[in-house]
Amino acid sequence: MSVIYILITVSIVVAVVFLFAFIKAVRSGQYDDDYTPSVRMLFDDELIKNNLKKSDKNKTN
């Protein structure tokens, strides 16, 4: 029976540690933008093409 008390205590301590780590991650801004990184690779080619076009226009002017 005493093993159950030890297991409950250890599980509560682990849960509090994970809660603290989660709150620290949220406050530091790790979860602010979760959409842009997943689609950034889809638009890299377009950004490069646009930058090349702009630099070509600047060279001709």
C-alpha cells in the first residue's frame, strides 16, 4: 500500500514539472506562430523570383 503513495507523489511531481515547462514555453513565445513555418517551404521559390525581379529592375534604373 505504501508503494501507491510513492507512485502518486512521484506522478504529481512529474506533472507539476511538465506544467511548469509548458507555461515557460508559452510565455517565451514558442507557440506564437505555428502556421507559417509549415508553408514557408512552399513559397520560397516565389520569394526568390520576386527578389530577382526587383534586383533586375534596380539594375536597369
